Amino acid sequence: MFDRIISELGPWNWMVLGFVLLVMEVIAPGIFMLWIGIAALLIGVVSLLIWDAGFWTWQIQVLAFLAMSLVSTYVGKRLVGGRDDGTDQPLLNRRGAQMIGRMATLAEPIKDGRGRIKLGDTLWRVSGPDLPAGTQVRVTGAADTDLELTVEAVD
């Protein structure tokens, strides 16, 4: 059945698939379907040129499409490049990093290297040298997860 559908549509099946993928890219942009759609269109062009060749079976076409999808996606990624756009707010979603340099008072003492401070309306877990509650501290760092701050006593 699949062979019959492929043979009835001829080389146009790849063109139809390519245009459907390009329309999907327009409806839901993300640059992903673009490269696969281009690969389908290229296989369609090749199919138009060599459709009657005995080796150009649907299995070979699918393998060529898969290979062309990988190649076009790689080339597209190289063309578009990475999105390392600079920003005017590099710490926007990094709350812990925003706290570095701020002064606070220990809400709970630091025992065994762990304690809490209050900055604004938030209690933050902190790590640092053992200090009693009420000590003025300065935030010197933030963990990668932004869940814990590193502090030191202010002289």
C-alpha cells in the first residue's frame, strides 16, 4: 500500500512534505522545521531529476531524506549561529547573584557552617564561618543553584 501511494504521488510527495513542514514553521516558529522542510524540498528536486532510476526506491529516498535533514540542520545551525546576545540585565533570573555585595544581619546563627539571613522579605540559607545571630555580614557569593549564599562577617 505504501509503495502504491509513493508511486502515485511520484516525486511530488517530497515537495508536499517540504511545503507542509515550511507552513508548520510559519505557524509555530522555532527554526527547527525549516531545515527539515528544506531537506524534503531538496529530495523532491532530486526525485524530479532521477525518478525513473531503478535504484531510487522509497527506502533510498527516506534514507537520503534523513541524511539531508541532518546535513541541512547542521548547516542551518552554523549559518544562524549561537544566540549569545549580550543583555543589559545579565543577572535578571539569578536572584542569588543579585545579592552579592549586600549587607544583612544574621536572623539565625551560623552553626557548623550553615545559617540564615533576611534580605528584603526573604530568608536566605547561608554558609560561612560560625557566627552568632545579629552579626552584620556581607554576601560574597551564591551557589550555582541560587539557593544558598556565602557570607563573611563585616568588621
